[in-house]
Amino acid sequence: MWWRAWKLVRRSKTPAHLNASTLRSVSTAMGVSMSDTASAAPDRIGARIREFRALRDYSLSELGRRAHVSPSLLSRIENGERALSESVLAAVARALAVSVSVLRGQPYIQTLQKEQLDALLTPISTAFDDWDLPPDDAPPPRSLDALEDEVRRLRALRVKAQFTEIAGYLPGLVSELALATQVHSAPGRDRERAYAAQAEVSRTAAIVAYRIGYMDLARLALSRMAVAAPQSGDPRQVAIERYERAQMAADSSRLDRGVSLMRHSLRELDDDGTRATRAVRGTLQLRAATLSARRGDESGAADWMGEAAELAEETGETRDYALAFGPLNVHLHEIATAGDQNNYDEALAVASGVRLPDDYPPTRAAHFWIDKARAETWTARNDEAVASLNAARAASPQLTRYHHSVHETVATLLRARQRPSSELRDYALWCGV
């Protein structure tokens, strides 16, 4: 693996972000056509970079100077002739003072409207806004046993990426758990149980919002988790909140902040020898590896990946906290990280040795197929890429439909063919490209 090779080499040597709607309004006033989420044509990052560059009145040279990227590379990216690495994407987003998700065209409004998911999000946001002020006529909450059963049910739906069902169920549960924390306010185990349930539901809301591109809601939900987790009596919940928050830092192009969060969390979460704690620690290491790679810090990424791999050999495959840590997930992160760095042949070499168990979490399986499809697309294995995209759809339809990499991969495949197959056209229509 690339990280093992890098470690051997080392040993041998002993801005404030604007949201998409605001920028579209500005572009209209300026007479610049700003592609709108799922209806963007073509649906690709390069076109959006060109549009935001026009809004900022930057030449290729000026954007290159600000992002520390060559103008020739930027030109090829804008024209869809070159894949965009995560480190370059973060640098360009910072230079343009927008978030990474805005450059990706998220959220995909038209696709969300087809599934009526957009209408389900406002009640979730309202529930979080009012979580410390439950209505006076609210009925008493159910027992903690019943609420914990509901939280487990919600977690199972999250692992399957059943976003519509989760979104419809969240507002009532968020409000009920807010009331439960007030009912069980006396210090003791019941209070911790109520806050643990609240932290987990907040995490679920954050994950769903992030997956469909609503970053403001994701941040709101995580802010609630950050309040609840320390009251749960479970230090692993605190670490998991930071793990999820690091993803938000990446969207804001603050990759260094995300790595710092992981480092800080690992210092605070002592290794008590239990499998659950080690699984959480290993997951933190994998996120640090991914973020380091996106920063262009191959040395740091190699170190983090190596530590996670060593820990995974000790723990074996785990499912604690729905994190699916183990040797297999380390390999999946190797594939993703290689793809983020445009090392697509390496990604496919690792992927060739991966065998997913039948009971593997659908969201993790879908991520594998999505990363594999990206690598196959940029190595001109177009038919294999379409097959991988179909496998991702079969594993987790809603996660696949809203995944930014799927949209980018499908758009690239469409451009690669003068006459796309009906299968590819149908797939593009399904996911809103």
C-alpha cells in the first residue's frame, strides 16, 4: 500500500463562506449564469469553478496564485479534462471563499424534491431550534427503554441510508428526547442514558443532512450533539462528535482543523483496552489519514493509516457505534485516499483484493463501489465504472443518489462517450445529473 511504502522511505532516511443561494442571487444581478444544483449543465465541478471565478472577476492566473495551483491545471479542470484532487478542490474553494459542497453543487434540490425530502428537513431544523423549549402541552416522554429502542431502530435505518424514513421520524424523537433530558435531570445513570440517546439522534440527523448536502442543518445537529455527548457519561460519544465535526471542517476547506480535532480527540480518549474504545480510536485515525491526504500531507497520512492498520489487526472487524472499523475498512480508506490523490491505478489495485461480506453495512459497501467507479472512470474503464455504479445503487440507493462523487463520475462518463448507452442515460436521470 502507498502508506506502507511511504513509511519505509521515511525510515530509510532516518474566508468566510457564502452559500449557494446567495451566490446565485449575486450572479443573476451580475448577468452571470450560475448553474443550479442538480439542474446544472454540465453537472461538474469544473463548470462551477469557472462560474465562481467569473463572479469574483478572477483570471485563471489570479485564481491560480490565490490557490497555489498552476493556471494550466485549472484550465484543464474547468474544461473537464483533468480529475480534481481533494487537496486542489479545498485550495480552490478557499481561494473562491465558498465551501466545498457549493462547488460540488450540493444540495441537489430537484432530486430532493422528487423524493419530497426537502419538505421533511424544515421540521427537523425547527425541532433542534426548540429543543430546550418543549411545548407546554407536550405529553410526557416514553420510558428510557422505549426511547433507546427507537434510537437503535433509527441507527439501523441510518446504516441502510433510509433517509426519507429517518427524516420523517426525527422531529418527534428530537423533541421527545429533549423533554426526556429535562425529566431525568437528577444526576445518575438515567440522566446519562437520556443524554446518550439525544447525542445519538443528533448524530443521525447530522449524518443525514450531510449526505444530502444540507450543511447548515448538519452543523446545527452536531452543535446539539456537542452539548449532549459530554453529559452521556461516555467519552467515546464525545470523540465521535468530533469525528463527525471534522467532516464539516473539511467542507469548509479547514482540513488542518479536522486533523487537529482528531489528534485532540485521541489524546482525550484513553485506550482502556476495550474493543469499543479501540474501534473509535481507529476510526479517528482513519479520518485523520483521509484529511491529511487531502491536505497533500502524504507523510502524515501514511503515519495515520499505518497506526489504524495496526490497531485493526488487533481488534478485527467491529461494528461498535455503527463505525464498522477493522482491516476491511482500512482497505476501503486506502482506496478512497488513493482516489482523492488521483492515484487511480493504486486505488484499483487495492480494490481488486477486496471482498465485501454479505452482511457488511450497506453504506460502507456503497462507498466502496462509488470509489471504485471513480477510479475506473479516470482509467478509461467505462463499462466497469457503470457496473460499479449499479452495485452502489443496489447496496444503498439513497446514499448513492445524493453522493457528490456519483454525480461527478456520471457526468464524466457522459462526456467520455459521444453516444452514451441507455443504461448510463437512465442512471444519470435517476440521480439527477
